[in-house]
Amino acid sequence: MANPNERNGDNGRNSNGSDDADLTARMRSLDARLDQATAQRAKTEPRAARPKSDSTALGQALRLSAEFVSGVVAGGIVGWLVDYLLGSSPWGLIVCIILGFCAGMLNLMRAAGMVKPARHDEKR
């Protein structure tokens, strides 16, 4: 069984106070150099303003998801009403959900700027 006082590759060498003092001196020297480098970097590089939160991306994501979901839900409601009034169950619901899906995708692409918005001509 291995002796717990011996370290791997230590060959029985005991650490003494001079090793600890040398290590402490090296750590202090490294801290001083790090502080100098940090101060030098702060002087040369202007500090860029970082956004604290990305609320615009979250707002955009919520808007786009609402555009799509509202189209599908509206299509489902209209389809259910068509089936209720005309007795054409389930065909009105199926057709209107598909149309709602298409309308939701179109609204989604318009909101994302991938498709030009609908044009309204003014009557003269």
C-alpha cells in the first residue's frame, strides 16, 4: 500500500518553507503583472456598452409565434363554425385549418420582412 505522505514523482522529498516562500513570491509577481495588463487594456480599449438583456429578440420571437398561432386558431374557429352551420363535419374544419396555416405562414413571413407587406391602393 502506498504511503499517503509521498506524492507521485516526489521520491520522498518533503516541501519546506523555501518552496512555499518561492511560490508565494511568484504568485504575487503574477498578480502584479495581471493588474498592470488589465490597467493597460482598460486605457487602450474603449469600453463597449453591453446590452443588459436581449429583450428585443424575445419580443420579436413572441410576436412571430403569435402571428403564426393566431392564423391557425382563427382558421380552426371559422372551420368549426362552418361545420356547425352547414353540417359538413369535418371538412370545413380541415379546409379552414389548412387555410389558417397558410395565412399564419404568410403573416409570419411578412412580420419577419421576408415578403413585402400587403399594398393598399388609395382611391383617387
